[in-house]
Amino acid sequence: MKELKHINKYFYKYRYQLLLGVLITIAAKIFALFTPRFIGKAITTISLAVQGELTGEAFKQALMMNILYLVGAAVITGIFTFLMRQTIINVSRHIEFDLKNEVYQQYQRLSLNFYKANRTGDLMNRISEDVGKVRMYAGPAIMYTINTVTLFFVALIYMLSVAPKLTLYTIIPLPILSIIIYKLSRVINQRSRIVQEYLSHLSTFTQESFSGISVIKSYGIEKANYDEFNTLSEDSKQKQIDLTKVQALFFPSMILLIGVSNILVAYVGGMQYINGEIKELGTIAEFLIYVNMLTWPVATVGWVTDLVQQAEASQKRINEFLKQDPEIKNNIIEPSTIEGNIEFKNVTYVHPDTNIKALNNVSFSLRQGETLAILGKTGSGKSTILDLIGRLYDVQHGSITIDGIAIDQINLKSLRDGIGYVPQDAFLFSDSIANNIKFGKENATEDEVIAAAKLADVHRNIMKFNDGYQTELGERGITLSGGQKQRISIARAIIEAPEIMLFDDCLSAVDTETEEKILKGLREISQSKTTIIVSHRVSSAKHADKIIVLEDGEIIQSGTHEILSNTDGYYKDLYLKQLSTKEYE
């Protein structure tokens, strides 16, 4: 139960609803216990009539009163049972909602390194399957526990007051039941944890397969992919079966023990009635009904224990993420104003997951309104510079300042609100084109959306679609070409008119003519904006105020297009190569 302490705060939050639910549950069980008593009295009345001790109108009146009391108790019990479920189960749904939001917010706070170390399928499984298991603990498990405790407490007190010896014989199987529950619960906990882990593996594999379905089809490996999925499914199924085998021991064991109790009540009660120790025949019938009423609560002890064990295992998996401290923390709460002056001083960064040095002693500065172009081979550290400016990672050595302030001393939301970022891998959501563009500015007008699309040179393409800007995109924008996705990503970045604009090789999928149109539009809106363009094309860099060339994380060249195109080195070689292939004009 240690891991489940995490949700105690939610129990406190909904304490009044829970308290009301507990009171209603107790009331429901008390009225439910009137039923055996009235049935016992009815049987005693009939027994007296058979013996001739109660006849005529007196018999009819006594029997009718017992029947009316029985019906009344049943109706009131039904009403309270309905209210019980409406309160406690509703609370569990609220807790599920709050816990999912807490997990989702934590996912958003955690850094990119967290997502590199954890698979999407596993993250989805924890926020869906695992939270669902915890909800079962917060609702049904608590409700049936209160049911059981109330029923046993009230029933045993009454039974002891009526026939102490018979009551003792009735509860003899309970200690044995407790031992069985204890032994099986430990096994269930272990196997529940294994089942959840296998479900995560299965979810991860499925999610990756769906995301990469085009690759799977293009390589013709559907059968191999299915075989791997089938293997995972078989392993998951076997673990589920192993868990079910243990769970299956609960109910037969409990039914057996309840049957033993029924036999003891019938035999011992019958002997006591014959010997005159029990005065009323209805008492035996009453005790038999009590034993059978306790059958479900006793059975739910195992079920509830199972729910608690599964919830414990699931909450442990959830807590593993909730207890992780985000690497990137918002150290300053007060909003900041971003102007766009950027300076790197001897910045070195090593990726912790691969131990690869992405940047080594990098220094440069940009004033507000200037444009920097960064070129270099794949893996030279170009994208890392943009990630550090957006504080997707924190600098390890050296310093980065924005407007003369250390980047980690700037309000994180203000920093990112002041940045328009277009990643190398354009990501679009399964929504309309208009909403994808407005992602950068939720309250943008239709005119602003169209203006941004025109600057990104994608307006004409959008208007060719039947639904125009309301065209619904497939997952990750799969219905668009690579160039269209990149240009919509550019429109999304510039619509908010940020002070700093970062473009990570986002024109690689467009031709040079389209590239020139986009760059011309960007120059018009970025005269007072600080812009950094990462590219492998000289055509994207030629108009920049400053150009740096990276190799193995170090700056090997810096200057303007005029200077570098006339200086021997990587930039000049790339320039001449692209001239000869007519890629650069």
C-alpha cells in the first residue's frame, strides 16, 4: 500500500463526497440485514401456525406485517445502494481524471532526454491502463471493502446476540480464508506487475508499427513484422494466463468455505433446535441467509485484494515517472521580455544518452534583428545549438545569454513564447490545416492564418484541396508531401511574430525556386527579428548577416557569404559544388 499513498491527496480532496458515500453504504447494509430477520420471523410465524399456536386472523396479520416489512427493507436497501454507487464510483472517476491530468502534465514537464529513454507505447500504457487499475482501487475496491466490513460487523453482532455458539461455528472457515488470501495476494502482485510490463511492450510495438507502416510496406516485411507481433502477443497472453490461474483459485476456495459454513449452520443449528437451545425454527433459516449474504462479501475479499495488488503495481509504475524531477526547470516565475540578443560563450554540450560531444567550445553572438546561418555536415551539432536556445537541453559548460541574462534565469514560458521554431522533422497534428497553423497562435484570425501561409508559400497548395484550410490531415500530416508539411510548419512558427526565429533545415524538401520565395518572405518579416537558419544549402545562407560552419561540434569557419565564398574551406567547396549541380543560383 506504500505506493498507493500517492493518491491520498485525492481522497482528501473529495473527502466530503467519500464520507457521504461511506454513510450511505453503511445505511444500505444495515437495511439489507433486516431482510433475513423478517424472513426468519415469517418462517417462525408459519411454524407456529403449523403447530396450532397461531391461527386465523392473528396468523394472517402477523405474516402480512412481516411481508410488508420485508418489501420496505428491500426498497430502502435498493435506493441506498443506488446512491452508494453514484457517490463512491463518481469519486473514483474524478480521481481518475485528476491522476491522468497529473501524469500528462508531468510528461510535458519532463525533458527530451526522458523521451529518448522511454518508449511512446509504454508512456501511453501508464496513463491509460495503469491509471485505470488505480481507479478500480479508488472506487469499487473501497466500496466493496466498506460493504464487507459493515456487513460483517453488523451481522456478527446480531448473530452473536441470537445464537453465540452457532455464530462461532459459522465463522470457523474465515481464518483459513484469510491465510489463503494472504498467500495468493503476494503472487498476484508479482504477476500483475509482469502483465503490465508486457502490455507496455505490446503497446510500444503496435504504436511503432502503425507510425512506420509506410516503411514496413515499402520493404515488404509485413509477415516478419506480424511474426514479431505474434510472439509478443503470445508472451503477453501467457503472462495473463499465469495471472488468471492464480486469480481463479480465489472463488472456488471461497465457495467451498461458504458451503462448509452452510453445512455447519444446518447441522449445528438443527441439533440446537432439537435440543431446545434455539427456540425459533426461523433462526436457522435466518442464519443460512446470513451465511449466503456473506458469500459475496467474502468472495469480494479476494477480488478486492486482487484489485489492490494490481493498483499497487500500476501506481508504482506511475510513481516512477511522477517522482522524476524535470531536467529543465523554470527557475524564474516572473514573466520576461525577450528582445532577441543571443550570445554563446565557450559552450560545450555532451548528449547524456550517447556520450557524444555535440558542441565543443562554441562561441558567437547575435544582435537583435541579425540573421545567422549555420552549415555543416550531418552530426556536426547544428540542431543542438537551436535546442539549447529553446532550453530543450541545459548547457553543461560555458554560458548562453539572451539579452545579457543567463538563459536559465529567464522565465521558461516567456523564453519559448518568444521563439518560433521549425524542426527538421516537420510534425503536424491530426487536425485541420488552419488549426495546425494556429497552433503557434490559438486566437489567430483567418486573415492572419492566410498571411502566414502566403509567406511560407503554401497558400496556393492549400487552396487546391477541396476543403481548403479546413482540410483534415492524417496522423503526422501523412496526407501532405514533405515540402507542404515543412511550409505549414514555417507558417505555424511565424504567425505569432516571435522575437527569435529558429529554422532547422526546414527547406530541405522544397526546390530552390520555392526556397527563394520563402526566404524572401522571411527577410521581409525578420528585419527586427533575430533569425537562425540551419541548412545544408548555400542558397539559404547567402543573405545571412553571419555564417558559421561546424565540424564535430566546433566552429571551423565564420564570416559573411562574400568572405567565405572566397576563402578556401568547407563553405567554398560546398558553394562551388552546388553551383556546378545548379542547386544554387
